[in-house]
Amino acid sequence: QSALTQPASVSGSPGQSITISCTGTSSDVGGYNYVSWYQQHPGKVPKLIIYDVDNRPSGVSNRFSGSKSGNTASLTISGLQAEDEADYYCCSYASSTTSTRVFGGGTKLTVL
Amino acid sequence: QVQLVQSGAEVKKPGASVKVSCKASGYTFTSYYVHWVRQAPGEGLEWMGIINPINPIGGGTTYAQKFQDRFTMTRDPSTSTVYMELRSLRSEDTAVYYCARGARYLDFWGQGTLVTVSS
């Protein structure tokens, strides 16, 4: 199972919006509406920010949103804030028969 | 509150095995799957496997193909604890190992356990 493809880095200024893509195949991202996104600050535990493509857990800012088109999922962060600087990972279901999952390689977000 | 508390850091020699525990509390243990995910220094997250906390006859575990031959997950419902064991350790297995609760997504994570493989 190959890792999902994410850009290594993205950047934006405070107040701007950025989008992080997560590209897979019809066997993972394109095959299921079970894409989730995780935020990880340096030295910290990953935190769930989006589940089932476009749902936010309770307590997560509505500045975070998710979407999917075909084999590519996307995470958009609007109104960038300094605290958003972190690594972001997508994760997808990869098989309904075996419950396999696959992560993306991760994207480093820099707030300029 | 939901908590997953993992065992402490380990230092192992190449070829050895390591066993890490993950004790769950604050929810019904048998109602949620548990994943294992690892992160090598400076690298991304890598999914290793998932275990069904209910112990059905004949299975209840799925392993990433990469780890199938040397990775085992087990559970003890009596103590709400899940275990992972990785055998034949090599230097590339040096990483932080996380357990995380969930089925379609991983909503609560353990604090992580650093496993260092060094001669």
C-alpha cells in the first residue's frame, strides 16, 4: 500500500487561506468517504481535525474544512493564524475487506 | 475522559523484540477498534495495524503488509489494554509508536512510546 501524496510544504500569511491536497487512487481516497486529517505540532501527539472527508470534531475551529473530488481530498484552512503552523497528515481507508488504512506523507504548513 | 496511556520508552538491540502496552480508560473498551501508528524521527506517520478489542475466534486484527511477518497485536479486555510486539528489530524501527482509538478515524491517541534500536 503506497502512501497518499501530499505536498511537502505550503505557506501563507496570517488571515489568508491555504489548501493542502491529498492524492490517492480509486482503491483508497476515491473509493471511500473515509478521509481524515490530523494536525501535529512539533513534539506533540497528532490531533484529529477532519473526519469522513468534511466533518469537524467538536471543539475544532470552523476555519478548518475538508472536501474530496475523485481521488484527491483537500484540507482548507481559512483565516490563517500563527498557531496553525504545524504538520498536517491525511489518512484514508484503503480496503473494506481488511480495514487497512494509509497515511499521506505529511505537509509542513508555515505561517509567514 | 477518554485516555490511552502507553508504556515507557524502550532501548533495544538489533534483532531483539519490543512489546508496548496501551491502557484505555474513560470509554467502553470493547466498543472501539485500536490502531498502531509509528513515526520515525523527522518522518511522517505510518499506519501499522488495527485490532478489534472484542476477541472473536479466528482473528480481529489487520496488519499493514510491510509488518505482517514480525508484528503482532493482542488485547486483554479484563484490563482494557492493547499490546503491540515488534520482532527482529533493526535500526530503521527507531520511532515513536502510538496507539489510537477509532474505526473510520483516529479520535484519541496515546502519548506515544519511543523505541530506540541501537547496538
